[in-house]
Amino acid sequence: MHEAKSKLSQLVERAEAGEEVVIAKSGKPAVKLVPCKTDKKRIFGQFKGQVYATRDFDSKEVNEDIANMFGL
């Protein structure tokens, strides 16, 4: 643990590079350093032309069919 404190910035760099970094306490694995996942930027209209809805997408019959599928 003491060594990890003094080399934390180096350990973080290694974890960011994809290396699995485990820090031990009293000779036993205690924590694992992993990079944070960044949220992908959402782009307005990115699915244009890929998603379609029929005119009856919200009809009573369609809602009943969906409810029956899930036993509701």
C-alpha cells in the first residue's frame, strides 16, 4: 500500500493504458484500478432512417398484444 501511494500516478497511467493494476494490503489483493468509461457523445438524429414505426404503433390492439406477450 505504501508503495502504491508513492507511485499512484504511474499506476493510474498503467491502468489507463489497459493494464490490470491490483493494489495489495498486507500482501492480499485489496483493490483493482480500472479506467473510467466515458459516456459516448449523443448525436441528434444519429438513427435517422434506421427506426420505423407503423401508424398503429400505439393502438389498443398492439398494446394488448404486447401485454399478452409479457403475461400482463
